[in-house]
Amino acid sequence: MDNINHKILRSLYLFGGFFLVAITSIYFLNYLVENWTVFRTQIIESQPLLTLTTLSLCYVISFVVTSIAWYILLASFGESPKGLQIFNIILLSQFGKYLPGNFGHHVGRAVLAHNGGLAKGPIAMTMIIEVITVILAASGTAFIAFTLSDISILPTLFMVPSSDKILIFGLLAIGVVVYIYFFRPLSSISVHSLWNVGEVRIPKVLAFTGSYLLYTTNFLLLGMILYVLMTSFSSSTSADFWFLTGVFSLAWIAGFITPGAPAGLGVREAILVSTIDPIYGVEIALSLTVSLRIISTLGDGIGFIAGLILNRCLKLK
């Protein structure tokens, strides 16, 4: 009976996630169509290929940071991973987040790590801890960023002029509540029986703090990418690094916790255009949102190719 209830909850959970993805994607596509002239002028005709490529390479730095953080967590559980091995696993598995369901990269990482000789227990526990730590890091980054920003986020949210934007934020709010409500019963399936991890332990304070600071660095890096993008698109508009970092952190959280959203697709874009548009206008909002998606996708592709090459080199040793 419990297994049946868990299956029903999981089905409802995923259905709700796919529904949110569909609604937010439709919203963003409608926003794109309504402002197609702006998109064509800013993205297609200006051909910012060099800028997008350079920032995609900067995006790859986040894989290095993530690898170091995971290395620290694994070491705190008694594992002795090799740095290049961890980096290779991150590069290869990251592209799996584009698979429907938004969990392919987690599964891929676990399989690659286990095949590489790491124990199931530390793999499972560090990945669970990583999810919690990344969400905390994103939340902390957003809080600090909005505190330091010259732009207040609350007036920005109240500036949304149209009912479709209000609908988007309402649906996302419902999605967060549903996620929290369903997460506990779904996570009550024994970690021991699924992963055979033995005793559940928490990492050492130093390891947790180190990984938290590293994940925070990633959000600051993405905020810097948005900042550079904005200055390249509009030299006349004053870009607020902290505001852009905070907005991205919020958008990332929404995309991350939405089940079924591959790489936060649709959800992240809806949040970005809805919060940036009232402050900087449609040209900047659309240019930044579309460019960031191009950069992250291109960066993930570069990382995957680099992972294949590195994997080949490691096997030849």
C-alpha cells in the first residue's frame, strides 16, 4: 500500500512539475513572439558570437568549482577520489540535465562515480547534501545580493503590469508549496534500501562550509556573466551586478525545484524576464534571458566534449 501511495504521489509530483514547465514555457514563448523585433535586432542581427562564446568558456569554470566542492564532500566521507576523475564525471554528467525529468545528471553522476570505484554510500549522501547545500547557497546569495543592490526587489515584483505575469508568479508559488508538501513523503522512502548506504552521516562542518562557499561562488560567477552581457548590450544603461545576481539566484531555485524542468527550461526564463523587464525594459530582459540560455547550453556542450576528451586521456594512462 505504501509503495502504491508513493507511486501516486510521485506521479502527481511530476505531473505538477510538467504543468508548470508547460505554462512558463508558453508564457516565455509568447513574450518572445510579442517582442520578436527586439530579439531579432539584439540577438540575431547584432551577432554577438564572440561575447557569447567567451562567456560560455567562463561558464565552464562553474564545473571546476562544482568538482572541487564534491571532492571535498567525498573526502569528508572517507573517500579518496582523484581530482581529474571527479572533474571528468562532472563534465560528462552535466549534460544529462537536459533530459526530461531534470534528474538525468544526478543519475549519470552516480553511475559514473560508482563505475569509477567510489562507494555507493558516500556517493548518495554527498549528492543529497549537495542538493541541500546548493539551494541554501542560492538562497543566501539572493538574500545578500538584494541587500547590497541599489534596486529593491519588492517594488520590482509589484511593478509587474499584466495578469499573465501575476499568473506565472502565482503558479510558481503554488509549485513551491506543492514541492514542499510532497517532498517529505517522497523522501521518506528509505535511503538505506535504495542505496544500501548504511548509517546516514552529515559531513564535517569545515567540508560543509567549504562546499557552501564554493557553490556561492558559482552563483556570483553567473551573476557576473549577466552583468557582462548587459554592459555589452547596452552601454548607456547602468547595470546593477547585485540585482542581476539576486534575480538569477531566485530564477535558478525556481527552475531547480520544479520537477520535470530540464535545466530549469521555461521556469527560469519566465522569472528572469518578469523581474528584469520592469527595471531595465524589454530589450535588456529578453536579450539577457535568451543569451544566458545560449551560454549555459553552449557551455554544457563544451563541457561534455571536454569530458569525452578527458575520459579518453584518462583511459590511455
